[in-house]
Amino acid sequence: MAEVVVEKHLMLDLETFGQGARSAIIEVGAVAFNPYGDLLGDYTDGAKDTFYRGVDVDSCLKLGLEVDMSTILFWLQQDEQSRMRLVGAPKSTIGVVAEALRKFCQDHTITKVWSHGAGFDCTIMEEVYRLMRKETPWGFRDVRDTRTLFSLTDLKKETWEWVLRRPVAHHPVADAWAQARAVQY
């Protein structure tokens, strides 16, 4: 009998200090999921098949990534929990985080990578790997965009609000979890 291979995709979400392809990263979150599998339940911190790392911004600047003042002002206007996470969470250099993300992708046998927008999360991580002169853990043909997928549906706003609900705003793993749920839905 042939072994059944479960396809695993990665939903990637970054929190950054910018809005462009060279934005300094402050957090990386990801969820390994089966887009054809059972709908993910409600997100809880530390859930199975999740990846989270805080990033040392100085290491991003040394690599050549950039900070945008308007995005810093955006973060200063967020709730206290979000602001404290950005300054208080343990941080690693972008190189350590990028290698940890590569290992996570390998350990979960990732075949496709998704993000919420074609030109942001995946593009920024691809730029990080390029600047580090490292191979990206996914192929350019394997990148998927949730915004395109979501725009092709005719679901009502209430349904999207239910599917995309998350317990905390602007947390990369909670955002990735909600977006993975929506792809499954």
C-alpha cells in the first residue's frame, strides 16, 4: 500500500518597521498547515506547528534593511500588550531567525508558502536570504497570496470576520493562524 503524503504549506507573517521590500523585521511568525485538511481551531499561544521569533532590529539594519518612521509611529499607537511584546520579547539576530525558519520549513516538509499579499512577507524574507547570500527555503513558483484567493470568493463580511478572528491584533503567529484557517475555509 502506498504511503499517503500530507501536503504541508506555510503561512508566513512578519511584523516590521516599514512597508517596503527592505523593511526591518521585528517579529516572524508562521504556521505549517494542510490547506486541504480539517479547519484549524481557535488559535492559542504556543499552538502546535507554529513558529515565532522576535528579531533584533539592529541586526536587520546591519544587513541593509530599513526603518520607516511612519511605521514606528503606527506601533506607538497600538495597545500596550503589542508595544511591550516588541520591546520585551526575547530577540535573536535576523541571521539566526532566518536559519531557524529554514529548519522549520525543512522539518515540516513545506511545499508551498503563503502570505497576506504578494509583495510583502515572502518578498522581505526572500530579500533577507539574498542579502545573507543564502538560498530561500522555498522556490519562487511555490509562493501563494491570500489576498488574491480571498478576492475570488463571494463570502459575506460576517463569514470572513468569523474565519479571520484572532485573539490579538498584529501578532505574527495569530495573524498567520487566521490566514491559514481562511485558506482552508
